[in-house]
Amino acid sequence: MGADHHHSFAKVDPSMAVIVNGVSHPSIADASRFFNVSTKTIKQWIEKGIIPQPPTIDYGTRELQTFTDEYLRSAVVARKEYMQQKKSDKTPKKGKGDISLPDYPA
């Protein structure tokens, strides 16, 4: 996914969303389709802090994560910033013929 992709934030598959009090809440499955990665990858990104923790909703005695349009927008920005930082942190590798010599006193 190297290039910027135009994401449609409004597309939520109703069969994947969690419905609470008649309101549809996008699930991690929606987020995984949005980013074109597995739900495991989404969970890893959240655990590693690559993307922020999603908001939660109460569902009986459970608390469910919801992946709203606003959240997905912030996750896209956070992931892009993470990737740019990671790219800038890489040190250039030495190519063939590059030789490091110790500094000798003149």
C-alpha cells in the first residue's frame, strides 16, 4: 500500500457492524477491510501505538471498540506519521566500495 489511497470513510458493511440501540457501530472487521489488512494487524497496530486506541461503547456488561469515520481518519494520519518517522529513522547502508578508515593524526 505504498501510495496514498483514497479511502471512503462512509462505507460500513452493515453485516459486520455492531448495532446498539438501533445505531450501527463499525467493527474491527470494518477497519481491517478499510486498511486492507487482517484484524490481527489492526490489533497489533493498536498495541504498538501505531494507531490510537479506538473509542468504546457499552454493550450490556461488555465494552466494545468502535471504528468510526472520525477514528479511521485519525488512524490514517497516525499510521502515516509512524511510517514517515520509521522511514526517516533508517540509516543509509554502506554500498560496495564504501570504506571507513580510522582517523590518523596528521
